[in-house]
Amino acid sequence: MKINIVNFEKENCISAYNAETLSLFLKKAGHEVSVFCESDSYLFSQAQKHKIPVYPLSFSVKLGLKGLPQSDINDYFGYSFFLKPMLSKNKSTKTRSFLRIYDFYDEKNLKNILKLSGNFYKILPACESIKEDLAAAGAEPGKLFVFYPALNMTRWESAKLIKTAMFLKRPFKIGISYREIREENLFFFLKIARKTIEEIPNADFIMVGPRCEKIREKARELGISHRLDMLDWRTDMPEVMAMLHIFLKTDTEPRISRSLIEAMASGVVCAVPRVKGLSDFVIHDLNGVVVQPGSLSDYVNAIKKFINNPPLCQTMSSLAFNHINDNMSAQVLSKLAQVLYEESFQ
């Protein structure tokens, strides 16, 4: 098949990462894959690295003045207001189009997506909660198919392999990873750390993300800086995940978290809030723990539960890894993509 992969993002976000990963695996499966994205984007450089044909997403293409090259499949990774003019120029009856949704949108953008839905064979929300939002906005149920985010498992399996030994080590290391500085969420993580250290003095905490002096000052103010490592953003996240016993998310807004999926793939037990997009991937008390958003006691009790019961940690970590490996590995999802592509022509 000839497949055009389209992504509008410049950053290394979850839609760009999925476009990169599935492009690579579809190419390995023998398909003729071309990527269209911003010339100064993360995806453009990664496609070049993987020797996948990649082309700038020019204004003439985005404004509908010029169409994409003829293909069997046009797969759009993420919604953009440029979709409407682009689709007006790419209406070949020989091409099947798909739209992947990785974000939670407001009512206005949901309506815009629905207006364009007739152009797509399927709309592929990345989790059940996004599917429910689209259905509630009026999308045809038969048009929707949950297609989980893909992860190239090769990088993360090494972290999983050492977890059995890690759960016997002390002190336990509890971590958080973030790409954007949301002070409220990070300050709350520090409060969790302080409360935990009050009850378990040798617990260690790690924060991985962009430097923020306000966070450092708050840690000193709370008297926990001696138990807290603040790492800058890292490119060796599998090695970081290998050090962790417990991974937390403290978000209160709906979102899909790539770092959560990576932690689970590394065999790190996770505590996440009951928030759309985060709790979609964690089954409470099976492959992790779901807590009430903003509940300090819930987070601390979850940490104590893990620290006081290493065998439980080990069991949950294995189930977390299996859940990601069975449902979100790039190997599995690239095959599913091919099934959907082929089905669209039947």
C-alpha cells in the first residue's frame, strides 16, 4: 500500500511520536510510506533518521492549494484547523482517510471534527474517554474505533528486566516526569513527597523535566530537598525508569500521558488520578492504583501500600508491562493499522 502520514505538530508530542513509530513499522512491513510534517519539527528529523521519505507540510498544502500525492491511505495524526482546506483538495475516491485523536477538545473543536467526519473511513480516538466525548458530541458510533497510542517496546524492555531485583532494594524511589511546567501539579507532588517522608523518612523522590527555580525553592521551603533529585529533561528515560519503583501523575486536567505509558512498559508501578486519559490505562488494584485527584492522603496511602508490600509491587509491575505490551506495542498496533487499512477497501 501507498500510505501518506500527516502530522501538524512541531514538538515531540504523543501524536508526532505515534506518527514516527507507526511509519517506521509500516515501512518495515513493506508498505510505501511518506511522511508530511513541518520541516523544523521533531518528526521531520526522526523520519530522516529512519530513512523514511519525508516532505515539508507547506502552506500551499495546508491551505488546500495543492493536494497530497496520490495514495491508498491518508492517515492524519491529530486534528488541526488546516484539515478542512486540506481535505477539500484530497477527495479522491481511490483514497481512504483516517483521523487519529490524541487530545481532549472543547465543544467548538469537537463540532469541527464532526463536520469533517464524512471525509474519514474511521476516526481513531486514543482512549475510551476520547471516544465517549466524540460520541456525546454526536459522532456516529460506527465511525469510531479506539486505537491506543503506540510504543516501540524495544527501548523499555531492558528497564523491565531488572525490576525483580529493584523491588528488593531500599530506599524506594518515587518519581514524576513532565514536559510542561504546570506549577500546581508539581507543587502537589512536593506535598506528597513531604507527607511521605514524614512517615517513611528514607523514601527518595525524583523529578524529571525542564528546570524550574520555583520548584527548587518550594522543595527547600518544605525541607525535602535532601531527599529529592531534580533532573533536567533526559533523552535516556529508559535508564531513569529503571531506577524508579513508583511513578506518579498528579494532573487534574484530561490528557494522554506518554510518560505514564512508558513507566508501565518499564515495569514501574503507577498511581494516577481518576482523570480522563490517565485512568483509562490503569485498572485499579490490578496494574496500578487510581486515586482521587488532589487527594494527598490517597497518594500517600498508595505509596505506603507499595513500599510495605514489595511482592504486590512486583505483581502489579508485571501486569502493567503485559497490558502495554499486549495492547500498545508498535508491533501489535502496526498490524492492526494494516487490518483497518485493508478493511476500508472491502
